[in-house]
Amino acid sequence: MVRFTVTFSGGPLRIGQIFAVDPAPFSDGAARLRVREATVSGVRTSSAGGGAVRIASKAGQLSASFRSAPRRFKYFGYRLLKRPERLLLEFWKSAPPVASMRKAIGGCLALSQWAIGSGAASVSGSERNLFEHMFLVQVRDARGQVVGRRSVAALNGRWTANLSYRVARRQAGTLEAVDLSEGDASLICLAQVRVTLRP
């Protein structure tokens, strides 16, 4: 993951002021976010981890534009932090993770057990406080492309899923449980592990 932090002064921000205009950087390497009733003096640009964020303001609102190579990042999420007032922008890389993250930040999703067979995966885990307790379980190949997907609903905080996937050769991949915002499709929650995929 690559993080960028925007620090504000002059009053508190509310989550309702923030909206991801383009929350999907995978296909074209671009993502955009707007913050209403917030401005910045001049234009600020920051680069890290193969991506760059440009912060500017116009007509009483702040915009954050992200650029990277296509397919390098798969998700864009943001969090509002206090004391001091900060907006944390998070971009998740598409490649299989070097270090697994079985439990998501905040514990909203967790992967407990999984098994990867030839073209098939089974996984179980826990969920907490997601909208309607629904989310996606996905398999991504070595390039980050989704090769298997299933919608899942948790019951009493627990869930299980079986899904198929398709690859042409043995390779590293990612098994993930992910939830995207109902409002703007930005990333809400992600748990992921590195796995080996087989045709």
C-alpha cells in the first residue's frame, strides 16, 4: 500500500464533504477525489511507490488527482483522521502481497482458513459492521487481474465461500475479501493473502 496525507487547517472536515469521483485506478492508473468547502494555496504534488498525487483547489473545493502506471494499483480508499485534521489517501498495489494481511484495518473483515486447489478456492472468515454484512471474495492472478469472484453475506459475523477461478499456468496470486463503498465505490475494507494458483 502507498499512503499520502493531506493536512488541513481552519476548521474540521466531515466525511460527507469527501467523495471519490474516480475510485478505480486498476485499468488506467488514475483516481480522483473531491473535498467540498476546502481549499489549498497553490498546487502541491507528491510521489511515492510508483504513484503521484496532485492537490489543487478551484471554486471552493479541493481536488486530489492520482496517476500511476495502469494495473499497478487495484484499490483507492481514504480515511479522515483528527488532531490534527488529516485526510489519508491509500492506494493498494495489484501484485500479490509480499506480507499477508489476514485481518483488515479495523477488523471489518478477516480471513481465517483457506484452501486453493486447481481452479477452485474455499475460504472462511469473520465480518464486522459492514453495510448489510455483504462483500466480495475475489481471486487475482500475478498481474492483479480478477480471475474469480463471488458475492458473500456474513451471518452472525461469520462467513464461508467457495469459488472457481481460471489461470493458464501456475503462478502467485491473491485471495481477498473486499468491501467497497455503496456511496462512491472507494475501498472500505480489505483482507488479503498471497496464494499459489494452478490451472
